[in-house]
Amino acid sequence: MNFMPALPLIFLFGSTCAILLIGLYVGERRTSVVYVLSQVALITTVALVIRDAQAAPIVALHGMFVRDRLADLLDIAICLLVVAVFVYSRRYLSDRDMYRTEYFVLALFGVVGMMVINSAAHFLSLYLGLELMALSLYAMVAFQRDSARATEAAMKYFVLGALASGMLLYGMSMLYGVTGSLSIAKVASTISAMPPGNIVLVFGLVFVIVGLLFKIGAVPFHMWIPDVYDGAPTVVTLYIGTAPKVAALALILRLLVGGLQALSPSWREMLVIAAFLSMGVGNVVAISQTNLKRMLAYSAIAHMGFALLGLAAGGREGYADALFYLLIYSVMSLGAFGLVALLSGPGREIEYIDDLKGLSQRNPWIAFLMLLLMFAMAGVPPTAGFYAKLAVIQAAVDAHLIWLAVAAVLFSVVGAYYYLRVVKVMYFDAPEDDRPFVLPLDGKFLFGLNGLSMLLLTPWIGTIIAFCHSAIQGLP
Amino acid sequence: MQEVCLAIPLACLAGAVVSGLFGWKIGRVASHLVTILGVAVAFVLSVSVVLPWTVTGHTFNGSVYTWLTAGRLSLPVGFLIDPLSALMMTVVTFVSLMVHIYSIGYMRDDPGYQRFFSYISLFTFAMLMLVMANNFLQLFFGWEAVGLVSYLLIGFWHTKESAIYASLKAFLVNRVGDFGFVLGIAAIYTHFGSLDYATVFTMAPAKAASMVHMVPGTSWHLMTLICLLLFVGAMGKSAQMPLHVWLPDSMEGPTPISALIHAATMVTAGIFMVARMSPLFELSPAARSVVLVIGALTGLLMAFVAVVQNDIKRVIAYSTLSQLGYMTAALGVSAYAASIFHLVTHAFFKALLFLSAGSVIVAMHHEQDVRRMGGLRRYMPVTFICTWVGSLALAGIPPFSGFFSKDMILDAVHSAHITGAPFAYWVLTAAVFVTALYTFRMLFLVFYGEPRMDKHTREHLHESPWVITVPLVLLAIPAAVAGMLLIKPLLFGHFFGNSIVVSPGDNVLSEIGRRYHGVGPFILNAFRSPPIYLAAAGIASAWYLYIRAPRLPDIISRRFHGLYTVLTNKYGFDEFNDFVFAGGARALGRALWMVGDVQIIDGLMVGGTARLVGWVSARMRRLQSGFIYHYAFAIIAGLFLLMTFFLHV
């Protein structure tokens, strides 16, 4: 048996177990050791992935595991996002007596789960990864044990997540019933050999899709998102809002594109509906939010709608555009939630949009970076967010989904309102107190990089899109 | 030749750019030196290279640069150098050079000195591009560019309310004309598929009989339509009724500008353009009749208004309108050469009169009301003599230049057979009397009689410095002699060659040419027709009214109060425009603003959409109840909806 392709995954899993033990040993006062070890583990994992970067797909571990460009790209993205999440979270956690081993270990187990999803070649490994990720997330949301809101959010997330997992599993079982296999490649080849119109297949497909749309947070399976984003501690929201989104896309790509490509006319229609509803509901409801995290939650729903737009357009171009959109979105989301975490100093929680009043007078540089992020989210040229939107809308137009492309443009106009409201509050409203925010140096530096990347990425947009294309090429 | 053609306008442009952009750095003297150098180069090249070259029968027609190509449409920058454009270039650069030199004195104390020189140099460039063009688009470019500079210069003193008003008025009225002009160009492009002069002129005779349907049920001769549209442009730029209203107000600009732009060159662009388009106008007698009648009416009616004006510059401005009427009328009877001839002599004597008026204004400390002048001949002998020369030329007294050109126009109109020619002849002949009357009224009021200015001003009266008087003298010479020198070559000597086309049946000038036996007989011949006696009568009346019996004009104005009011109100054109067009536009704008913008766009569409989205948002927000069973229900409902959707599709 060849374990080498899974080496990064195995390494991270081993390190996480080790960190768990070391954490117990060093105790609560020296969590910094855990922090440093976690960052080292993640960065080493990235290095291992890059070292063995594969051009041709390698299937290993008895057909459970596949290592290809897509897996590599997503692994790297997820690890780097989590590194950044840790940097943003450090002071927030220590200010609130939450600077404990559990946060990092749970997050790392979540990453392991996501990497399993990224490389899944089998329904079982796919489900295993999904549950590993989801269980970590449930626990993280409930991390602040004495907070009623966090506990309630975790409860909702857990119950609804279980419901969705059940549906996904039920759908998979129907697919197994029809095809007689759990290997994604075999399912794909069996279905493409079958005559169309199999009613059990359609049933199975619908259940699978409901499960997937729940994970990605698309309307009408989005209800958990605002409550969880709002209820969870900000640093957990930061985590949920970035890396798992990428993994959810991996889930869709592996399952739908990799396994059920033969049914794509059916599932594309479902995604069209979900994309339209997500863009609409996300953008429209975000307008009436006063809570910054809830607003960003609805914005996340809307952004998932845009990513689905690329998937619904179909074709390798469309999938690559969706992947590109999601990568750019995860960086924007990282910055926006990261700022909320960074600004929430000791005894001060940034919760409402009004808490950002007059930021430009207190911390002009930070306000400018946030302005860049908001412009990117709204899709203002020449930020990276604009090119991401352009790519998926172009994909929709190419797929003759003109009405959907028009709707996407109209909804992004609606969306511009609440992003620009943040900018307006930062720049034109008088601050309620004049204390400038003091940011930790590492967080400040990373946030500077994060905000500026919206502009600095512009010349490399073509390269990134090319990466996404080559990643998609590896799919069967 | 191409290099020379490029050098002439570019020399002026370079001067304008240097003094405009770097004037603040290089200072006043360097600014006027560089612009004067540019214009001087242009003048010397025009008069010593281009003019002799064309007189010997050469023409140049070629592109120097392709501006852009879009599909079938190619837009080159090109020059057509023939006797007509060469003559215009010479006149333009000469007057411009005089005005540049004169401005050193006139603008000496002005804070916008460098800007002023930049503008007039830029104007010279634009005017040269206009006259040298070999295609309609470049003509239009020059046309608009001179309009722009004219706007900038009328409003040169941009802190003065009346100057801003006047510049805006000039701009708006010219837009009306330009709209017609650009429609004419569009019609040419639509029907000829080209904007090149030579191509269009060659194809034109074949299209002479074609008709177009403007409004369903009516058909027009294509040529008449095109010519009338082009003439609307000429009416705007050359200030023909009813688009003349901007020119008197343009006197708000500095006096050198009034001389250069609003008397000698730019306002003659319309005349030049029609002469240039003679191959088209020859195909439409109907259009020419319109041109003739409008020109004749402008010639007489505006002369009447000049009689009652008290601002020295406005008298000359109305005189310009009247003289432009003469030129336009000459175009109407196919006497293009006579029209250009009058354009040239007028450029000299009118620039002279304006600059003399400017000299007087400087001496009077910027007092422009002739009622507060008087007796200036003792203080300003050079200006006085120059004004005499200009006045005699304007009134048409032999042997001054205006006599020849004006008499030729009257003769041509008299000999023409086109519809409206007899009417135009009598109108224009009557205008001769009025012209002499207002010209000499001004002369007598300013230079003769008792000084009526205050004591302080009188003590400081003196002749202007040499930078002002030298251009006066240099202009006075051609104003006096240009007529007798140029009449033979310009009108009867095939000077224009092929640049002006006249159909044989309407060639009144060649008819007159058969009776022409030299300058002397021409002058003697003039004594056998009424105009010269009318001019003399006009001078005599002016003398009697303003020197012999100075109280008489007041009595007359009281006796004929109604007529006097009509004239001082300039026939009510301004009031009519203000009420109907300006008022109408404002009312329309207000209606569109209140109804269209505030209510429909802002209120209903923008505000309404925002309110609707906000309302929907507030409603949909309630769906997020916080109860887990609602959420679970949404998931199950979504599942069933998707499933039913698929089982049916």
C-alpha cells in the first residue's frame, strides 16, 4: 500500500494528535507553545503538499484517496487560510480567557477533515471527512461554554447539520442502490452507461444536493448561517466563514462534477434555482441588518450564490470560475471577519456596524484596508472581487443563462448598498469614543497584506484563473 | 508645400501652447514674443510662399495625417490650398499679427496677459485649420474651435457678470447654428458617402435633381436641403438674422478681440464657407434666394439699429452685422468673388475702426459712451486720421477700399435675375445711406464738437503708444488702397480659378466684367448710380444733425418715439429669445427636473426601488425566527420543492 500521496494529511493528523497531548502537558498558561506548534504544523503541511505537487491524479489507499491538482490547490488554500485565522484569533482568545489548546486542536482536526474531503475518491471517505470537519465546527461554536448564545447556536447548528448529513447519506445510499458501488469513479462510469430518467437516481440526486447546499449555505438551506455566525465567538465565525467554504466547494466538485457529471443537466437546474435565491435573499436581507456579523453572514449567503452561478453555468470554464470566485471570496471574508476579531479588544466587542463609526479618524490605515475589502466584496473594479464576479457572470452569459447573469448584476447593485454603508459609517460618521484601536503587530501586518491583496492581486488574476483551470482539468 | 502648410497653423498652435501652459513661468514679454513670432511666421509664409504659389495656378490638395478609420469612414486631416484659402490665410494672419502687436499696448495692465495671448494665437490656429481644410470634418473642427475660443475671449474678464452672460449667449446661439451645420454635414455624408470636398463636389451635379423625403408627404430637393442646413451654420457664425443676437453682446470682450474675431475673421467664416461650397450652392437657386433675402434684410435692419447706439463698440458691431449682410447677399446672387472681396476690404477697415475705437477707449480710461466724448481730434491725431480712413471706407466713398467692394455687390445684385434680387437691391441701396449716417455720427460725436468728458479724463488725454498706433497705420494703408489694387485681379482676373464655381447662367460678375475698363472709369461710372449720392447724403445728414444742429436728434427721437423705441430695443429679438427660447428652455428644464427627475427617477425609480428592497428585506428578515423547527421545516420544504420540480420536469 502506498501511503506517500497521503503524507501531508497523515503528517497533519499526527501533529494534531501530538499537539493535543503537548497541550495537556504544558498547561493553560503556556498556550503559546501550542499556537506556535499549530502554525508550524500547518506550514509544514503546505510545504509537504508543494513538495509532492502532482500533475497527474494518483489514487491510493484502496481507491479511497486521490491526490491531484485540485486537492493540492485546495489543501494549500485551506492551510494558509487557517494560518491567517490563527494569527487574527490569538489576541482575541487571550483577551477573553479562551486561549486554550482545544481551540487550536479542534481547528486542526477540522482542517484534517477538510483535507480528507479535498482528496476523497470514495463516498465513505467523503462522508468521513465531512463529519470530522462538522463535528469540529459544532464543538468550536460551543467553545464559549458559559455563553447562552453560543450554546444555542451550536445546538441549532448541530441539529440542522445532522439533518442535512442524514439527507446526504440517504442520497448516497440511493446512489449506491442504483449503481452498486461507493467509489466515485465507478458510480460515474455506471451512471453514464445507464439510460436517462431513472427515478431513484433523481431521488438520490435531490437528497445529495440538499445536503451539499446546506453545507455551502445556499437558500433555502441557509437558515443556520446567520444564527451560527452571530452566536459563535468571532474567531470561530472567522474560521467557519473561510476554510469550510472552500471545503464545501470541494465536496460539490468531487461529488457532482466528479461523480454525477452524467446527471449534470438535472443538477445544474437545481443550482440555477439555488444560485438565484441565494443571491436574492442574501443581498436583500443583508440590507436590513445592523449587526455586522449577521450582515457578513447574509453576504456569505449571497457570495455562495455567485459561486453557484459558475457551477450552474457548467463546463470546465464554469467550474474553474466558481473555484476562482470562492478562493477570492475566502480571502475577502478572512479580512472582513479578521478585522472584527482584531478590533474587538479587551472589554470591547465589535458587534454592530455602528461600532465602526469614525474608524477613518481613529485608524485611517485600517479604515482604508477595510474600504478595499468592502469594495472588493461589492465588486468594484479594479479590486480582485470585481474580477471574481466578472468571471462567474461571464460564465453564466456563455452558458446562455442571460437572465441569471442580469439578475446577478442587479443583486450585486443591491449588495453594494450595504457594503458601501460600512464605508460610509467608517468615513463620514463621527466616532462615539475617540480611543484609537490598538492592534497586535502580527495581526496588523497580516491585515495590511490581506486588504492590499485586493489591489495587488489584480496583475496576477490571469495566473490564478489559470491555476484554477489546471486544477479542474484533473477531474474526470 | 505640405511642410509649409503644416508649419503655418502649427506655428500658431505652438505659440498658444507655450504661452498658455508655460506663460506663468516665462513671463509676459516672452509670452507675447513667442505668440507674435508664431503668427509672424504664419503670415510671412502665407504671403510670401503660399499666395504667390497659388496665384501662379498651383493648388495643393492632400492629407497629412489620418485621424481615425472606423469601418468605411476614414477621417483624415488634410489641406486644400487654392487661391481662396490662400487669400483667407493671408488676411487672417495679417489682421491677427496686427492685433497681437496692438494687444501689447491694450492689455498692458491686465492680469490675464499670457492667457490672452495664448487664446488669440489659438484662435489663429483654429481659423487657419478652418480655411485650409480639405474635408467637412476638419472644417467643422475649425468651426467649433473658433467658436470655443470666441466663447473664452468674450468671457475673458470672467469676473464681470455681463461678460459671462455674453459669452454664454454667444455659445448658445452658435450652437443653434452649429446644429444646422452638423446636420448639413451629416446629410452630405449620408447621400455622398464621403466628407472629402473634392469627392463631394465632383458627385454633386449628378445629385442635383434628387429629392429627399423629410417628413412623409413632403419632398425636398436634396441640394436645397443641404445648402439651407449649411447656411444655418453660416447664419450662426456670420451673425445673420435671426441668429445675430450674440454679436453685439460679444463686445464685452477686450477690444482687440472684437477687431480680430468679431469683425475681421471669425464672423466671416460663414461667408468663406458658403463661397467654399459654391459648387453645392450653385445647384440650388432656392437656397440662394433665401441667402440673398436674409443677407439684404440683415444689411438694412442692423444698420438702422447702429444709428441709435451710444456705445462706440456697439455702433461698430451693428455695422459689422450690416456689412456681413452685404457679403451674404452677394453670395445669394452667385457673386462669391465680390463677397470675398468685400470680406477682405471689410477685414481691413473694420479691424482698423475697432482698433481705433480701442485706442479711443484706452485714452478715455475705458469709457465707451460716445455721448461723453467729443473733440478728441486735438488730442489723438493719428487715431483721428485712421478713423477717418476707416469711416470713408465703410461709408463707401471712392477711392477707399469699401467703395469698390460695396459697389460691386450692389452692381451684382442689380444685375442678378434670381428671385428676390430687385427687392434686395433696393434694401441694400437704402442701407448705404444709413451706413454713412451712423458711421459719421460716430466720427463726429467722438472727434468733433465740444469735449463732453469730465475734467480729470480730459487732462490725461493723449495719443496712444506706438504699439497701438503702428498697427493702426499698417491697417489704414490697405483700408485705403486695397480696393483699387485688388478689384481687377480678384473679380475679373480669374484669380480664384477653380476654387469658386459659378454656373454660366448666373454669372453676374462676368457680365459686369465686360463693362469694366479699369479703376478710373469704374469710379466715374459710380456717379451715374444712386449709391454714391446716398452715401454723400448720409454724411451730410450726420454733419447737419450732430455738428450743425446737435439738438435736432433729440427732437427727432421724441417725435418718432415709437420707431426710436423699436430700434433701441433692436426689434425685440433679445426679449423674444429670452422669453420664448430661454424661458421655454428653463420651463421645460424645470418641468423635466420636477416631474422627470425628482418624481419619476428619484422618487419612483431610485427611491421607490430602494424602498421596495428595504420593505422586502424587512419582511424576509422575519423569516429568520430563531426557532430551530422553522429552520428544519424550511429545509424539508426546500427538499420537497426540488423533488416535485424534478419529478415533473
